[in-house]
Amino acid sequence: MNDIAGYVEDLARRAKQASRSLGFASDEARCATVRAMAVALRDRADEVLTANAADMDAARAAGTSEGLLDRLLLTPERIEGMAAGLEKLADLPDPVGRVLDERDIDQGVHLRRVSVPLGLVAMVYEARPNVTADAAGICVRTGNACILRGGSIAQNSCVAIAHILADAVEAYGFDRACVSIIETTDRAATAALMSLRGVVDVLIPRGGAGLIQRCVRESLVPVIETGTGIAIRTCTRVPTSPSASHCDECQDAARGRVQRLRVPARGRGCDGRVPARHARRARRRGRHYHGDSVAREAARDADILGSFVDATDEDWGREYLSLDISVHTVNGLDDAIAHVNRYGTGHSECIVAEGRGRMRPLPARGRCGGGLAQTRARASPMAGSSAWEPRSASPPKSSTPAARLPPRPSLPTSTSFAAPARCARSA
């Protein structure tokens, strides 16, 4: 492929043209199409697994890390999860045509703000082929076409998934260009995509900090900047007795489910055995934990200094993509908030406490990462739990649990303004 820029522009223009019919489609038609995409994924799962096996073989031969290999791997269970996710999208309320604001302003002008599709959404991502289905499903559901740029390590998997979804879109009467994917691994393709201002309506990078910052710096297309998604959990638990067990967040750290953990100062919370437990597990796989002086003391007490690395300032904001973990000691909640605000991405950070009462003062004490404060151990941010919403000093008066409220989709839409024709005339 000699003319990369020309290829990408032609692909994008066809997708932009295809977006118009999708943008005017009914909610029923868009929902049916998304459900058809789910069915197609299930019916053609073998094609996806074959393509993924080729990617996995190439990645192993290139010496790819275990963390990236896990992100790349697709299994029948993961494909089923992708299909189930599409079906959940179809069940959400229609995000198009929602009246977001309506009021009368000066000179008798009636203002209405309504959600409408954006048009053509570009998504640039790296090693997770499941993002192909996520992005395509969200875009079709919201009346947008998409042009996808997957990582080279997952190229075969992403292309296979995109073609299956495009076939399903076409079968329901829409242009298959509504789900388009760039089928070259040449880095010039990303640069060409970022230059298509006026064709691509918005660019969303999903991946590591390097990818996100490149898009923010170089793109001529409006960019929705995301975070790297590094999980920071701050344990604020105070054991009730010397024999108290570790909190769930520290158990997750020991299992390698988080990459950064903040623990209270010695004597105010966990006793240091958790980093030791994590280190023993990580050592078997050639991994390490990076810590401060308190973590080093815990490692010395547990005789695992061989797995310990003195943390640098870069470790507090680093995405390891492995079982490595950084452990930092804080002196109370305020210190934890300050640390998360400094090193977090504003994407998925939270502070975790065992009891609700311990975290209720948080909203008045400042922002924490992305503004999420968990007050109930092990609640998931995707579960719609009220534990992920800032709490006031008193519980809500409503008797309806927040967890039972229908989720409000966070989907790519823009707003339009409508007013009487006379507003364009002089008084």
C-alpha cells in the first residue's frame, strides 16, 4: 500500500457518507442492528479465534510481555462477553433525541438543547481486540459511523471482528462502511487519520499514555482525551485488633489485580504482610514490587528483599502491564487524596474504605482522581452502585436505591439548538 494517506482519507469519507443514514435511523433499527452484531459474533466465533491465534503466535515470537499477551488473548468466554456487551447496549435507553434543556430566553426565543449523533467517530486503540466490538457497538447504537485503528499486535483479530460486524450492519440495510477499519499496520495511517479535520468529527484514543499524548499533541481532529486507566486503590482500613485480616483491596493487590496501592502509615492500617504476599507471587514470575521505605522494611521483615525495588517518582504514575505493583505509604486520608490527585489520570482512581462513614467527608475535602470515591469494599464502578457517587452528610431521602436506577449511557453525542425562525430577524 503506497498511498497510505489517500487510502485512509477514502475510507474515512465513505464512512462519513454512510453515517448520514445511520444518524436518521430509528431507535428500533439501531437496536436491531446492534443485536444482529452480537449474533454474528457468536455465529462466527471460530473465525475470530483463528485470527487471534495468529496474533498470539506472532506476539509470543516477538517476546511480548505476559500482561500484553493476556490483553491480546481471546477465548470463547471473552467473545461471549463481547456479544453480551453489545446486547446490553441495545437494551439501554435511546441516547439520540433526548431533550437536555428547554427554556424561554430573551425576546421570546424558545431554546431547546437536544442530543444528536456526532457523525464519524475515529477510535485508536492498542492491544485489546475486544475494543473493536465495544467501539463499533457504541457508535452504531448512537447513530454514528466509526473508523477504527487497532494496534499492530492485534491486527488480525481486529480486522476479523470488524468485518463480521460490518457484515451484520449491511444485512440490516445500512452501508457496511458504518463500521470501517484501517487494514494496514503502517504508523503513517494514524497520522493520516488525525489530519482529517472536517471528515472525522471526533477522535478517541484508548490505550497507554504514549498513544493518548500523541493524539492530543498531533491531531487536527477534536480529541476526547482519556486516562490510561491505571488502578489506584488507597486502603484506609484500621484493623480492629492485632489479628485483623487484610482488607479486600489489599487482597486484590496481593493477587496482582491493581498496579498501585496506597497504604496507611505503619500502625494505622495493614501491617505490611500484603506487599510480602504479592512479592512472593510475583517473584515466581520474575516480577517485582516497587515501594517506599516502609514497604522496604516490610520486605526485609518478610525476607523477600530480592523482589523489592526502591520506587522512584516515576513509579507512582507508571503503567506496568505486568504483575509489578507500586506501594506508597500515606499519612491519613488527606495525604491519600493529595497523592492520587498528583499522580492519577482522572480516569479510574478511587479511595477505598471499609465503612461508609469513613468516606462521607470526602466531597468536602477535595477532588480525588476522577472524582470517584468508593465507600463500600469491592464494589464495581460498572455495576451502577451508589458507592461510586459522592455522598452528602445525610443519606438521600428517596427510597429508591441508586443501584436500581436505570443506567444512563455515556455515549458519544453532541447537542443542537432549536429556536423560532423569528430569532434571526431584528426586532
